[in-house]
Amino acid sequence: MLQVPFIKENKALVIAQLAKRNLDATGMIDNVISFDEDRKRIQTKLDETLAESNTLSKEIGHLYKSGEAQKANLLKEKTGKLKEASKQLTEDLQNKINALNELLYKIPNVPNILVPAGSTDEDNEEVFREGNIPELHEGALPHWELAKKYDIIDFELGNKIAGAGFPVYKGKGARLQRALIAYFLDKNTAAGYTEYQLPHLVNEASGFGTGQLPDKEGQMYHVTADDLYLIPTAEVPGTNIFRDVLLNKADLPIGITGYTPCFRREAGSYGAHVRGLNRLHQFDKVEILRVEHPSQSYKALDGMVNHVKTILQELKLPYRILRLCGGDLGFTAALTYDFELFSTAQDRWLEISSVSNFETYQANRLKLRFKNDQGKNELAHTLNGSSLALPRVLAGILENCQTEAGIVIPEVLQPYTGFSIID
């Protein structure tokens, strides 16, 4: 969440940049400043009341020692009233802090200056494109038909077991899925990321820490009996490793990677654009996360983008990179680059990765700090990216690599799959 001092010192800038999200934040920002002034006023009054009570308590002790019990008893009545007043002020202060935090939770991150204005994904800026779109043979099929033809993914069986959006991978389809996970993890660890195996459920504090709560509460599966949430991405448990942590400057940067299944309730619309693997309730993803010094985070973001590029280059899949506009930017992100893979069989671009810098937004929620050169505690910057989300990468491989003889496995994956073609 945004820091109150930053809001107060940069009020006009914050309002102007949030307008890129098509959000008129004037009222909310004014309320933040007003609430904070109220908080400071109550805090000052509380401090004064406690100080006066402490002074009187010392005076009462001296009066009793000097035999002036009557005067001491009169002052005790006054300290009793001060204690009642301080109790009420403490309650008022906590209520004001809670109200201020509730308001701050509703304000999204301030977009970076590079974020273009815009309302929808049509306003995103294409900043890079690479790879040749293959010319497929006559009668080429979309991946859901290929899955049936080669008996590698069973959508109907998944529907029987759990419901729509829970596919069952089988045979070479399961091996290709496992190969992609291993390949992505190997690429990430070779680039310096430490591999973690992370929980697939998180508590409410973890959801608030990375910004899924309260913003995306309706999109998460909630295990109500235990008040736990199935993770929508490894970003949530991975970033929460650093919740309430004070690092040393020498600890930075930190990079971690992990594979997890991901669970999202958001799927539910119908049509070709969500058929097959295009949108699922459960899917696999390999994530990369970074904790960075604020002065290095945008250099790190560029490095993450280049890292994902190398993976797609090795897979030899056509892709493009988009800089998201304000209207398409995630709630917690300051700047995001989306990677899209071109599906020749579907004749459309499929999002396969988002790489984002959250600056201090998540760190402020997480209380993730480091000791700077002056010995003071400073908020770190957090970043994350998909490296990569499997369903649409798998769909792209099936569709773009299909031939009349079968689906040719990208050469870089063959040591992992143990086969070169699905036929």
C-alpha cells in the first residue's frame, strides 16, 4: 500500500498518476490526509495525557512520603480521570489507524511514469516482437482438438472429477507438462534464482501482504473451515517469506523461483477465447521473485524481462512484449510487461507471462525493510514474473509445432521429455 508521507508530499502527482488507471482518487487522497491529521491529533493528546498522568504519579509518591496524604488522594482522583481519558484516546487512536489502513488498502499503486494512459488491453503498448509465425498445413487444429486427437489432455474427464477448468494431462501430455516445469526451473536456477517449494495454501495475512486481499477476494478459493486460501500464484507464498523481515543492505538482491499449481475462481465465461487451456481454474506456473534495493529495481525488471525472452527464444515460439496501460495494470503493480505468444491455429495472441515491479507497495504491507547506509530502516522493492505459466505455453507448442506427422517437440525440451514428437 502507499505510504502516507509519500501521499502528503506528492499529492498532485499521486492523483495525476492514478488518473492513468481511470480513477479519480481526489476524494480518497483527501481522506487519507484528513485521517492522518486526526490520527496525529489523537496521538498528541494521548501522549500529553500519559505524560501528565506519569508526572502526577511521581508527585503523589512524593506527597505520601512527606506525609501529605490528603493532597495525594486529591491527585489520585485526577490520575483516575486521566487513565480513563487515555483509555478512550487509545481506543480512538486505534479506530482511526484502522480506518486509515482500510482506506489505504483500497488505493492501488501509483503507475510508473512509463505507464501509458488507457482503458483496456487495446491501449497497451507493444515494445518488442520476435519470432516467425509458422505457416501451418491445411487442416491444422486448435490445441483442444489436438489434445483429443493424440489423447494427451482430457478436458471431459477433468470436468467429471472436479468441473470445468480442471484438465487431466495424460501420457505424453503429462510428460510434456513435467518437462516444461523442469526446464523453466533449470533456466531460473542457472540465472541465479534459488528454488523453493512453497505451500499451496496461505493465511489471510499473506493475502493482504501481496495485495490479493481485499482486492481479489472473490477470485480466490477460500477454505472457510481453516480460514486459508488456495494460492492464485506462487507470488503470494514466495513474497510472504519476507513478511515482517528486516534485511541488511548486503542481503540484496534476493531472487527465488518456485513451481506451484495455481487456483483461480475467475474463469467462467464461454466462447473460443476461453476454450481448452486458454483459461483454467487450476493451472501450473513457475514464478520468479526478487527483493531489490530501490535504486536497482528497474534495472532488475529489465533483467527479468530479458530472462523470459531467452526462454521463449530457446522454445522458438513467436512472441511479443506489451507495456500495460493504466487501465490494464494490476492493482499492486507500478509497471508491468506482458508477454504474449502467438497461436497460429487460433490466430490470436495468448498472454503467457506478466513481469512487474511493485516498488514499495507490497513491501509496505509486508513490513519488508532493510538497513540502509545511514543505518535507518527502508522499504525494499519487490518484483515478480511468470517464468512461465504453463497452459498457454503448452497450447502454443501444440498448435505452432504441429505437422501432418505429429507435434514436434522443441529441441530444447527433448532431453526433458525423452521424445521428439507426439504422434
